[in-house]
Amino acid sequence: MKDRRHFLKSSAVGFGHLALSAMLGSEAQAGSRANHAPRAKRVVFLFMKGGPSHVDTFDPKPLLDRDHGKPFPFAPPRVTFAKQGNLLKSPWKFRQHGESGLPVSELFPKVARCADDLCVLRSVHGTNPAHGGALLKLSTGSDTQVRPSLGSWVVYGLGSENENLPAFLTICPTLAHGGVNNWGAAFLPAFCQGTPLGTASTRASEVAVKHIRNPELDLSRQRRHLDLIQSLNRRHLEASGADQALEGRIAAYELAYRMQAVMPEAQSIENESAATKRLYGIDDPVTENFGRQCLMARRFLERGVRFVQVTHSDGEVQWDQHGNLYRGHTKNAAEVDQPIYGFLTDLKSRGLLEDTLVLWGGEFGRTPTAQGSDGRDHNPHGFTMWMAGGGVKPGFAYGATDDYGYFAAQDKLHVHDLHATILHLLGLDHEKLTYRYAGRDFRLTDVSGTVAKGILS
């Protein structure tokens, strides 16, 4: 009995430190995987669920306007998601903005003010015309297998800059079309896993980490309880040998304990100035929800969170306008335009945009042909995303789709190329960032991927 008490006492004292050291050791080791000087330290993905139309937002097509109502003049894809009709011109006008003259649709009058900061990627393409497959491909590099997500690979490669917060957070993510696999770590170590805050059906004002406060135990008593649990976990680990799941659980317990003191303040926007809240559109009921998400993202980024995803998905209209294109895209753009403008402006004013890579886009684009009388079908064959900050050329458009916007045609940027380029900007070589599992070396880009050096500043 005396020996047991001695074991528990000696292993409990400082055990939290040991577990923390083990976790941070793993992350420090991960940081050594950088292969060259990074241009970006962190990533935020502004995800527009459902697939915004590139030919109505950032990829103007004069011939589409000219030939409105005519049949598409080229051979369509072999597989389409739904029956399509003739060419459908955009109901919105494009204007050039900033010194760069980058064209932006009137759907985004506020984002257009940031034209000189945007690097518009007009030739992105994938392979899957369904939401689930396309989103998994964009999130993990695979639309058929469970693979680690982009954010998890980034955390595996670079570790965390904050020992008191998760390295990868996803705010109000959708649970549809792949769900947790879109931010999962799969076979990577557990600390690479994304942590969701709320879901797409949760108002941003209600987002919170569940059970962040223990109503019955203060922190000192929790620490003693945790030390006992962790000592037993460590004893089991020493007896069983290497156990990635148990090691991850030990680290997760420690992180959860420390988050109690940090997370409530980090996710709260109450102390932000009235001017900042207006900048993000939080004073307007139309933009309040997405504005809160973007402001939380900025607060997490400046506190050392490595990868943040912010999802716009209202669960009803989303960006998936098979019909009522004008109504749906007008509604969606109005909800995100001011918050995105505010987010970019705020990052820039704080000196964060320079080493933060901002990515905007959906899982695919829309067809230049009509579905019904006033909608567009899914289009993974050529669509637009944009980047800002983090070492990309500002006020620049890269690549092109064909004259009508159906297929990527010039400087084609496959999803694997997009991932390779993101990792490159973070100082990681996508061919060397591998993890051995089930007898082979896996990587985010599988056996493909080329860095788009033309977008590097």
C-alpha cells in the first residue's frame, strides 16, 4: 500500500508537466518538417458551402453575355450532375477595381475594395460533381477514402504556436457531405485533429466549447484529479508500449485543462471596440452571424492557432443555386461581403495579413449553362478561388477558364496543385511531408501536385 501511495504521489507530481512536454515535444519535432523559409505562418479558409458561381463573382465572361440563350458550343463533360440547358449570362455586372484593375462582380462591392490584395485563381478544377465527393477532395485530397484533412497536415508539419488552444479550429462547420472527415486527422497523430466550434446550424453568438467550466470543481481540484488519471494512463502506457491513441488522449486531457483558462476569453468578442464590430458587420443583422465568425477567427489567429476554417452555410439556400440564382447569390453575398472586407482590412492593419494565408472559395463552381430557367448546375471542371496575404501576388489573376467558363484552360490548377502550393507557402514540401501508415507513405497530394510558382510574390 505504501509503495502504491508513493507511486501515485511521485508520478502525479509534475505529471501534467511531463504530459505537456511530451505533447509539445511532438509538435516541436513537427516544426522541423519545414523544408524552406515560409511565407505564411498560419492559414484561414473562408469556406462558401455549396459552390459559388465563378462566372458571377470573379471570372467575367463577355462571350457568355453575348451568346446568352445559345447552346454551349463545345462538348460538355461526360458526366454532369443534372440536365443542363443553354448558356446563361450573369445577371451582375463586373467592374475593374484598385490600381490592379482586377475585375470583381457587383455582388461583392466591399471585397472589391480589397482587389489589390487578392490573388484570384481562375483555373482551379477537381473531378467530382457531387457536394460530398468534391468537399472531401478539397478538404483531404481524396474523394473516396478517409484521409487526413488539409488543416491536420498543416498542424502535423508545423505544430502549434499556442500550447493552450487547439492548433486547428473550424467554426460552424457543416456536418453534411463528409462531416467530421473534412477536419479529421485520420491516421495522423491525435493532436492534428480539428476542433469544431458549433455547427452550421448554430448561430455564431451561441458558439462555445461545451463544458469549458466545471460547476463543481475549481481548477486546483481538477488538477489533482487529472494528475491521478494521467498517472494511471502513463503507467498503462509504460506497460503497453507505444500507443498513439493513448498518447493522444493524454495530451488532449492536458490541453482541455489549460483551455479552461484561455478559450472563453479567446472566443469572446465583448471587449472588441464598437468600431471593430462595425467593421465586421456585427451591427447589421444580415452580416452579424458571419461577421462574428470572422472576428473570432482573427482572435484565434493572433493567439497562435495555426489553421482556422470559417464556414458560410445557412443550411437552406447556401451557395447551391440550381434555381433562383439571382435571389440566392444576392442573399449569400450580402451576408459575407462586409465581414470578409472587414476581416482582410483588420488583418492588414494589425500586420497579420503579411504572414497569414487567406483562402476563399467553395467545393466547386457553377456551370455557364442554365439549369431550369434561372439556375446553374455543379461545375468541378473549372472554377475560382482566391488567396490573400501569405506570400502570394496581390492584385493578380492566375490561370483562366475557357471563353464561357466551363473548363479550366490555362495554367490549370488541380486541387492537388492547390494543396501543394498552400504547403509550399507554409515552408513545407508536399512531396516530403509524408506519414507512413498501413505499409505505405501517404501525403496530402497523393502522387500528384505541382506548386503554382506563378502566384508567388
